Amino acid sequence: MTGPRRRLVSLPRPGLRTTVALVFAAMAALVAVLIGTLGYHSAARLIRDDETDDFTSAVRAVSGQVQSQKLFPGDFNGPTGLGEQLLHPVRVTAQALDSHGAVLPGTSHFDLPTTAEDRELAGSQDPGRTATGVRSPNGVVCRVGVISLGNGRGAVQIVQRLDDIEELLAELRRQMIAVVAVVVLVAGAAGWLVAGRITGRLVRLTDAAELVAASGRLDVFVPARGTDEVSRLARAFDRMLVRLATAKENQRRLVQDAGHELRTPLTSLRTNLSVLPSLDRLPPAERNALMADLADEARELTQLVEELVALAADRKADEEPTRVALAELVRTAAAQARRRSGREITVDADDSVVTARPDALARAVANLLENAAKFDPDGTAPIEVVVRDARVEVRDRGPGIDPADLHRVFDRFYRATAARSLPGSGLGLAIVREAARSHGGSAFAANREGGGAVIGFTLDPR
């Protein structure tokens, strides 16, 4: 049997502000460490190379002097000795050995014991013989060069302490570590401040979104200052709220207006239905009138519902835009309207081609033709359709439009006083305007010279 499974405890992830601050600090630390390491190694190499060159130059100077003239250990004694003259510019020290290899009194600077090799060079007959190496007397690391004076007169030791150099390099390391630590702290603080400015606006935006989600309110203020990505996001969110508020208001108005418009045919329909039980007792003329009223009310109600659905439903995503020849589309719509109304309809169209949703345009043209036929039912002049440069006009010879109603004919459910006795819902021209707007155009209405109206829409010709 296996024991109970242990649940893994997930640690909370750090916030965006903390993450940005840590990233700033990490990047600064990485850069500082790389630069500091390269700088330290370059400085250490230069210092060590300089010290080596100084030591080599000192050994060569003393060796050359020894070979060029006859010297004795005492010549290197005291502050005015030859050793001070030869070695003063560099960080090395000279001490003389007698013929037995012992350090000459007055020249000793280190407790540096002599070796067998030192004593052998001190008694050497050849001037300028040299031996170099590194020694550690009493834990002090030194670089030592021994030059024989020749003829058994002794030797000269050139001594360079290396611990001073290492202490200098150690101090340099400590300073670089301190600089890296300061850079990391400064970078972390800068990252914290920068992240605070960014995340502060994101937090406010998040609070606004949560308030909208919790309360459903769309009038939430969203601060948007600046031109960076966060400001663009805030402005986009604010525009989205405005669009949602507008859509919500339109939806509310649509429901209210639809309820008002549906109430009239439904009331009339309900009244007529209440008479149906006594239909057999009605005279034939009243009976036929009642049935005609029921048919007209049902037809009006059906048309109203269809237009409400067409106006309220967002069908843009269901129909892909395509290249549409307006002449062909208008002629097809005119042929259908001609069959339904029996009116003569003429079409004068150019070869305009637009990118549009053909079903939406076809319904808009059909509504314009139906509107023209409705307001001029007994007219003898043909209804004219003119298409020029992505502009569609439907011209009739009806009573025209009252100038006070011109700016409202495209409003939903609006019906002019002269049109209230005619069938219709007041949505046909609203659908025309929505179709034009969705294609980058606009709807227009005007009175025609000689009587009648001109109603149509423009489209984006691209």
C-alpha cells in the first residue's frame, strides 16, 4: 500500500512590481559583475606586469653596472650608495652580501636568510652572474634576484615584496564588490519606482475593470495620460466602455420602442380575437372586414418582428464582405419590388463596384423601394433608382417629406404625422442608415424638385 499523497503547496508568485524590480537588480548585477571582473583582471594584469618589468629592469641595471666596472659590497651601502641611485625610481630594494654570503651591515632591509646559491654567487669569480626566484621568509612573499660582483667580492640581492601588490589588488576587489552592491541596490530601487509608475496605472485599470464586472456600471472613469502602451490600453478600455454604454442605451431604447410599437398591433389583434367567438352572428360584410383586419394586423406584426430582428441582430460576422457590383444588386432588388408592388421602377446605374456585404445592401435598397412605393401607391410616374460613384438614390413623386421631419426619418420607430395611417413599423429607413454606416457611408433624405422625395445612401468606394 502506498501512503497518502502529499499535496504540493504552491508559493504565491511575486507581483509585477516586485518582478520588475528584481529583473532590474539582476540585470544591473550581471552587467556590474561582468564589467568589474573584466576591469579587475585587466588592472591586476597591468599591475603585475609593471612590477615584473620593474624587477627585471632593476636586475638588468645592477648586472650591467657590475659588469662594466669593479664594484664592492660597500658601494651599495647607505642612502647615497649605488643601490639607491640605480633602484630609486622603482619599487625594489637592494642589500649587499659579503664574500661569505652574509648580509653586509647597513644594507639589510629584510630578514631574508641567504641560501647556498646566494653564498655560491657571492664567492663567484664571474661578475654579473644572476639567479632569480620567489621566496617567502616569515610568510612575506618576495621576488629575489642575486647578482655576483665577481672575483669573490660578494653579491647584491634585489628584493621586491609581492604582498604589497596583493594587498592593493585585494583592496581593489573589495571596492569593486562594494560598487556592485551599490549598483544592485540603486537598480533595484529604480526598478521599484519605475514598476510602481507602471503597475500603479495597471492597478487602477484593474480596479475599474473589476468594478464594471461586479456592478455592471459602464460610467466608470478610466484615467489615461501619456502615450505609452499602458496609456493606450487605458484609452482603449475607456473607448470600449463608451461603446458598451452606447450599445446598452441603444438596446434599452430598442426594447422600449419595440414594446411601444408592439403594443398597438397586439391590442388591436386581441380586440379582434375577442370577437371571433361571435363570428357566426356577424353580418357577412363585418365578418369579412374582421378577417381582413386580422390578416393585416398579423402581417404588420410579422413585418415588425422581422425588422426588429434584422435591426437588433449583429449579422456582420455572419456575412463576409465581397466585391459587389451595385448595378446588378440594384436591378435584382428593383425586379423583386416591381413584382410585389406592381409599380414601374427604372434603374440608371454606372459600373460602381464596392467591397460590402451583399445581403445587407440588398435589404437596404429593398427598404428604400418599399418606402417609395408605400408613400406613392397611386402614382403613375415611375420610381427611379440612380447609382453613381457608390451612391444610391431612390426618387419618387409622392407627397415628399415635411422639412421638420427630414432629420428624423432615419430614427428607429419614427413615423411622420402623415405616415401614421400607413402600414409600417418605422424601422425600414433605420435599417438603411445602419447598413450605410456599417459600410463607411451615410444615409440622406431630401425633397425632390417638382414634388416627391430623394432618399438613399453613400458607401465607401474602396
